[in-house]
Amino acid sequence: MVDQQFEPKIVGFLCRWCSYTGADLAGTSRMQYPPNLAAIRVMCSGRVDPTFVVKALQDGADGVLIAGCHPGDCHYSEGNYKAMRRYPMLLNLLDQFGIDRRRVRLEWISASEGEMFARVVSEFTQQLKTLGPLRWPHTIEQFCSPA
Amino acid sequence: MAKPKVAFYWCASCGGCEETIVDLAEDVLKVVEAVDIVLWPVALDYKLEHVKAWQPGEVTVAFINGTVRLSEQLEWVRLLREKCPFVIAFGSCAHLGGIPGLANATSRAEIFANKYHRSPTIDNPQKAVPLISSSVDGHHLDLPEFFKDAKPLDQVIPVDYYLPGCPPPPENVAAAFTAILENKLPPKCSVIGVDKALCESCPRNETKPDDFTITRFKRVATSTPDPEKCFLAEGFLCMGPATRGGCGERCIKGNMPCRGCFGPTPDTLDAGLKMISAIASHGEADTEEAAKAFADSLVDPLGTLYRFSLPASMLRRRAMAGAEQ
Ligand code: SF4
Ligand code: FES
């Protein structure tokens, strides 16, 4: 059952050179997309330590978007390959923690792809509405005894 | 001057931390010379009432090992906290959850079902499980509650110092005793030991190339590591880069990669996530498919990356589908 009242909170780590500029383009071109994503500008997708992603989920985000330059286009040449390798490993780990892997998304969005940015945020928001809230501390509470 | 009094207590643990005291060998005599051991369940008979009768401060320090899993353990550690000016989380289980903390990858209901229903050696047609309180034919029995999760010591009481390791090496225990006796303790709440990552003191560090790539992870169960080369560079997951050193490199010397029992370095929030970050730099994978194959070659990431630290990790435990009954 999809709760249309529920507005997911998304934290987006956007690389400064491509994806953040792409997001900016979506804004300046007045494209319509849901307001659910809080954008955090990072220098490169390779800077996004899996710790950041999990910290966001633990602290109340329902989903996390990591976005960087297309492979081959990273400003620091290799950073997005690191992101690419961390991502499936993090997803495998999240599976074991019982966190749906669809809550974390990695996308390549260039500076000129404002439209793609808007589409990714729309799709992701819809996806998270279907998945429902994560509410991690609350979710594990029933599996923890009070201390 | 009277000798300072010391208490040892164990919660859910294997007994290895107690063994480490015995492993002090002749040094244990020095310890006994310097302090009075007033509570030591593994060696001396003692009851809760005796501890309740202690004057506050009469016993200087409590070394508590094991993860807190039962209500009885919680009662004991709270009492020891009340009575002793110093409480030391002794060993990986009290520090981070340790091996018993891996139970946080499942639920109490599952643990009971496996132990009391599914185990092939169990004959339990009534599907009974332990209850806190039960009466049969006029006989009454109270049992401690088995908690829903395993908790490191600092999730239930304030802890003054941590002595890491599974078990802590005897030299570190001796050093901690000396620090207490000579009043040369580090700032409160710190881990007694070194702050640098294990790689820095690892005898194999010289063989670790600045740059290396791993295509697939190997496992010690199915391939034998070279006795001298850096495990990680050879493709064996070694927790050295994210783990606190000071263990004496016992596993490395036994040709076993670091499994992380000393816990994360002080600047690391979560050892498992830090390791993912570190190893991804070395993966040889430039396409999404290759990256997936590389990730999939790390079997059981949760059990491997949090072997000793699951309850102290950022996510703490697994969320199970459905509700806990
Ligand atoms: S990764 Fe392991 S084997 Fe290699 S230097 Fe670090 S601790 Fe030693
Ligand atoms: S700078 Fe954009 S991914 Fe590295």
C-alpha cells in the first residue's frame, strides 16, 4: 500500500563538477521535480565514504542518492570508479542489515543533464513512497531490549 | 597501605578474557601481590549479596568482560558500577559486542527456535522456550530474561576505560594494572592502548605495495596465504587498515589476516564501512558488472566486517521482517 501522504527524506551527495551543476541546471531551467532531496555538494563521488550514506540512513533519511560524473569523465579521473566499486559492496551489506537496497541509488549525471537529474529525483521519490519510511532507530527498537 | 581491591566479572563471553589473567603466568603473582582479587566468578565462589554488602569505593576497579545478554548480567554490572570508582570494559565483547554480538544479525525468536525447536538433538514436542517465570506441578522457577539483543557494556552503564582484544593480550593487561596502580591512567573513556591502525605496526607492511589491485577476494578456508606478504595485497580481507593496533600482531604472525578484534581506530565511526571504502580503492573493476562481481566475492560482508563489532556499529543490528513475538 502506498501512502501518498508520506514525503520521503532523501539526502543527495552530488559531485561538484557534474551532478551538482546538473541539479543547478534543472533549477535554472525551471524543471519540475519533487522537493524531497536535500543536496549536499561534495568534491567528487569518490569522496562519498559509505559511512556518510549509512549515517544519513541512521539519522532519519529514507533514501540516499549518490551522483557523480559519467565513468571516464570524473574531474579527478578515478573517483567515480571508486564510487562504482563501493556501491555494490555497500548494497550487499545493507541487504544483510535488512535495509532494502533500493533505498540507496548511484547515478551518473553530467553538468548538461538537468532533465535527467529531475527524472532521477522524481523516480526515486516515487520509489521511496512505495517502500515507505525507513525510521531506522524505530525499526530496530522492537528487536532491542531497553537498556 | 591496604592493597587495592579488584573485581572481575563475566557476562556473555567464552571465558577467554579470564584465561588471559591466568596467562599472565608468573606476572599473575605480581598482580596478586599488588592487589586483592575480591570477586572472580571463574575461580572463586561469590554471591550477589556479598557484592551488595560492599562499601561504595571499597573495591577500586571492576574488570567486566562479555556482552550483556541477560537481565541477570545487567543487574550485576549495574551493581558493580554503583560500587566501583573504575569500570573497565575488558575484551572485545564488553568493548564492542564481540562474537556473541553477531547474534544481532538474527532475533531472539530465531535464536530460541533454532536452539529449542529446530536443533536435531532436541526433543521438544511442546515447543517450550525458556520463560522468565514458570510453574509446573506447583513448582515455581524464575529465570533471567534473555534480552532481544546483545549489548556492549557502554550501552548499559558508563564505562571508564576499555581494554580491547579477543582476548586482551596479557602484556596489555599487565600494563593496565600498572597504570591503575601508579595512577597513570589516560583520559577517561579512552581505550587503553595505541591509537594507530594495525597496518602501521604490521610486520608485513613492508611487502604492501603503494598501489595494488584485487580482482576477487580469497578466503583462508579455501586458499593458503603466503606466510610473508601483506594479506590484503594478496586478496585476503584483512581488517588492518581500519583496526586499532597494539595487539602484538598475534593473528598476522599465525598467518591469519586481522579480523578486527581491537575495534576501529579512534577516528573511525564504523569499521566495516571504513573497510569498504578502503578496499574499493583496490578493486580491479571498471564496469558496473565487474564491480558487482568484485563485491560478490566478499562472502558475508556483515559477518566479516563486523565480526567483533556488530552491536557497536552505526546500524547496531539487523532489522528482521515482521515483528518480534
Ligand atoms: S592489510 Fe593486514 S597484512 Fe597488510 S599491512 Fe595491514 S595489517 Fe598487515
Ligand atoms: S568529480 Fe564528479 S565524480 Fe569525480
